Amino acid sequence: MSNLMKERMARAICWANCPRTMSDEDKTCHTESAWDMWLPEVDAALDALREPTEGMEDAGVTEKAFGPGDLDITFYPGEVWIAMIDAIKEGA
């Protein structure tokens, strides 16, 4: 399985931690060579995100999430969220 999402997250963290004085070109070069050193931070972030808040679960069953008249609460958004985070951690 691919670790595309973890790589994306690591690259974003790497970029965000570059000194502000670095040019975008230097940041890109640094990110290309050093993103993988941020994978432990990615794992920590995923662990923190794994359990949705009550507000997140509530937002997952609103008409805004589905569209007017399409509200379907035959699933539990918290369980879907956890499954999605677990899939990222497993390399999906």
C-alpha cells in the first residue's frame, strides 16, 4: 500500500518548519530531501486526530454534509472517521 497521505503530511510539516528566510526554491529542495524525517510527527498527529470530537460527529450528520433532503444517518460518522485515519496509518 502507498503512504501518499503520510508523505503529503510530512512534506507539509517539513515545509512549514523551514526558516522563513529560505527561498521557495530552497524550501522545495529541502522538502524533497528531508520530508521523511517528519514521519514521527505525522504519526503523532494521526494519533491525536484519530478520535473525532462530538462537534465533528455532529457535523458529519448535517444537511450541509449531505445536501438538502439527502440527510442519511444510517451510519456513524465517528466510526467512518476512525476507519479513515486507521487506513492512512496502515498506508492507504
